[in-house]
Amino acid sequence: MASRVLIVHTGGTLGMGMPGHRRLDLQAKEHLDRLVKQVPELLEIADCELISPFNLDSSDINPGHWTQLAELLVEKGGVGQAGEGYDGIVVIHGTDTMAFTASALALMLRNLDRPVVLTGSQRSLDAWRSDARANLASAVEVATMGLKEVVLVFGDVILRGCRAVKTDANSYRAFQAPGLSPLGTIGTQIDVDWERVRQPSGPFQLQTAMDQRVMTVPLFPGLDAARVYDSVLASESHHRPRAVVLQAFGVGNIPRLGFLPLVQALGEATIPVIVGRQCLRGHTDLELYPGGRSLLDAGVIEARNMTYEAIIAKTMWGLPQPEKSLQDWFSENIAGEVNLH
Ligand code: ASP
């Protein structure tokens, strides 16, 4: 019996009309026919059905859409309900923020029971020499293969969704998972490294609340700590962010003059500070230098080797779950987003 795959089309370049990147009506009944006409192999790979909850450039997608999407995957896709719904789900998504959505879905759909595969393309299906056809066909095929993870399929790789980063604005190899080799490769055949694919470690859990009141401070030499202080702490407390992500240097270093007092003031205002790194690879190690150690004394949270996308998603996801502190959520590996040691 053919596998059943639900395609959830959320927008992005893949489904746009050429010339001129026009938005097509993805709700239209004919949209699936249009996809099948352009990617006829879909019919051979699986029985596909298509829904489109929204049609957006992914720059316009926000945490509310992540919640909507996760709930849709449960209601329409059968995710988390053994024997219900589809064998796998493909989410067609714009490439610009696909890694954020993948990170959020991986956390929201904890202990996932079937493949959720995000894909998109750099050129639309209508465009000549497009990457869209191959990406879509590969994504649907991967969705039939039983991986119980949120993955991103793009070009010739299958990446863990919560480790993926868009690293190239133009290339057909636009995504990488820095520090984690692909879970699979796509060539004449699709090879999955099954040893490294995650298995659910408990019952499925849907947790879709997100608190988007998060602010990031990318450090640079010369950044004035007083300005950062003003923009975070000078406003009334109900306007303040609920967490601050510091994108620090190297293994998590900050200019101690100015920034250490700022971090201490944030601590006093009970605003958690998450320290990430600007380097794509490697991990934070705040024990290594005196500056980092003073940050630890001030109670900051180390992001280790999490991507920026995963840090943002995990912070928004952890804040509305008061049964654990953000510090505790960050010391757990929920969906393969971090290496803790
Ligand atoms: N701006 C588009 C988007 O992210 C780019 C793409 O799909 O590749 O929606």
C-alpha cells in the first residue's frame, strides 16, 4: 500500500508564480494538481493530500504561526496519535526562516512519532533550472521513511531541523547543520544514518505556548552597555523583555567593563540571560576565562552549541512553562538541539 503524506504549504518561493514572484492561490483545489503536474513523480512516491493554512513569505511568519502549524499537524496530520492520519508530513516553507520554524516544531512536538519534513527552494517550481522539483520530491520520499524527527530536506542533505541554519542566500545547498553531520544524504539513493536518528524517549507531548518577548544583543567591540541597559531596563517592567540572548564572542566572552554590571542588573530584575556564541561551530565554555566565570556567578544560562534559531525557539518555548526554570530547560536536551557535554 502506498504511503500517505500530508503536504502543508505555508508559502515561500517554491509555490510562487513566475515571472515576478506572484503569490498563487494555495487554497485552490487545483493547487495540488499544479504541484503534481510540475512534480509528476509525487504520484509514484506517495498518496499526497495538500492543505495550506497560510501563504506567507517566511519573513512574515511569527511564533503564532508555529503554534498554528504544530496544532494543525496534530489535528489534520494525526501526529501523536498512533494509527491516525498520515505516515509523514511535508511542510513547504520559505527558506529565510525555515530553521526557526523547524526548531520550534521540534520542541513543540516532543517525542514525535512520524516524520515532519520541512523543505522549500531558492527558485520557484515555475522557474527554469529550479531546485524546487528535486527538493519537493526528496522531501516527500523522506516523509515516507519513518524517521521520528523534525528534519529539513534541502539540496542533497537531510538535517536535524533544530540544528539547521540557512548559510547561503543563493546556493542550492543553502542549509547546513554546523557541528552535526547530516542525518542523511540524497543522491541517486537516499541514505539515512539510522544510528543517529532519534527515537521517542517517552509519550508524545504537545506544548505550543510561546512567549515572544525575547531580545537579542549581538556584541561587538565598542557596543555601549549603557545603551543596551536603557533599551532593556529603562522601560516600565511590563514592557521589558522576559529574556535576553547575548550573542557573545568566542566561547561566550563579553567585555567585562559595562556588560558584567548589565548582566547583574538583569539578574536582579529576574530577566534570564542566555549566552550564545557568534561562531557557527564549537560551544560556549564559560568556565574557561575569568569573564565567563563571572557570568556564571551572575546566573546566566549557557547555550552550549545550540544554533541561534534553536536558542530563540527554546527561550520562547521554555518561558511559558513555569514548572521548570529556563535554566533547567536549557540543561535538558529536548529534541537533539544541543550537546550538553
Ligand atoms: N523570501 C522567501 C521566503 O523565505 C525566500 C524563499 O522561500 O526562499 O519566504
